[in-house]
Amino acid sequence: MELEPIELFKLELDKYVEKPVDEEWKEFRKHLKSVSFKKDGVIFPHSKICVNMLFITKGIVVTEYFNSKEQTITRFFKSKNLCSNISSFLTRSTVNDIVSAITYTEGVFIPKTLFNESYLYSNGVGLYFRKRLMENLLEDKMFISIKAMGIDSKLDFLYSQYPEIINEVSWKKIANFLGVTPQWLSKKLNHRNSR
């Protein structure tokens, strides 16, 4: 039997805290909302101020920066990541970033006010948020650093750290992230897989 997203979130939270958070969880849980998004569905649009944090329980999510000329993938998120349109979330303004589901995605929406309150004042749920966001920052740093690598190094990184992206995401999206054409990436991956 598959667990609901909110229960999966609680299991993950329990791994990060030293003592049970059951009392805090009862109140916290009342404000959570299970959500799902179809493949290519927009989670956080650029035209609205982002008021939720998303804990992903299934699927792959992408952040794209766009202007009138192009869209550029800046970050992938996978199961057990926290994600948001972070610039909008923090500044309370609309921004040029969009967050969407690359694959069918399930997760839990955590309202900004609840997230902030927990992050700042809780040693239970807030401890989880502080630890998990530190991990997210390290992942962000990895994604930024691979932008300066050669294509082979970028592919090696994705194969070793994010095989689900290679296996489940369209080559067009991966090519956008890598800064190459989908045709070039297709040839490269076919050649690599035939070895």
C-alpha cells in the first residue's frame, strides 16, 4: 500500500529530528495540502507571488529562468527535495522564474507563513527545514559549479548524481540545462550507451 504524500513527508521529517515531533506535527499537519501535477504542469508560475514551499514525494521538478528571448533550465529537483520559486517566496514579488513538473509529480504544499514560523522557532519541524535547506544549498552549489564544466563532465555528474534525470527527463530539457542542442545530446547519449 502506497502512503499519501503527507505521510511520506512525516517519515522523511522523522529521519532528520532527534526526538519525536508528534505534538507539534498534529497542529502543523492541519495546514498541509497534498498536491499533484501532470507532466509539464506549472507548479509555481512567474506571474504570481509564490506563497508555498513544496516537498516532493514523487517526480522531477525544474526551475527555468525566462525572458523574451529564451528559457534556461537552472535547477532540477527530485523526490525528497524542498522547492519553491525561491526568489518570489523570499521577496514577495513576481519574478522571471517558473517552476514546473517535468514528470508526473506528487508532493505537499507547506504555506509560507507556516514554513517561516517553523523554520525560525521550532526545534522539531523547523530543525528539519534548517537541515534540509542546507542540503538544498549544497545541491544548488553543485548545479552552479557544473555549468562551468565540459559537456562530458556535466553528463558524468548527471549519470552519477541524478540518474533519474537521465532516465526520465526529455533530452530536450537536459540539452537546455547543458547548453547543447537536443540532436547533439542524442548522438552523445546513444554513443555513450552503445559502449
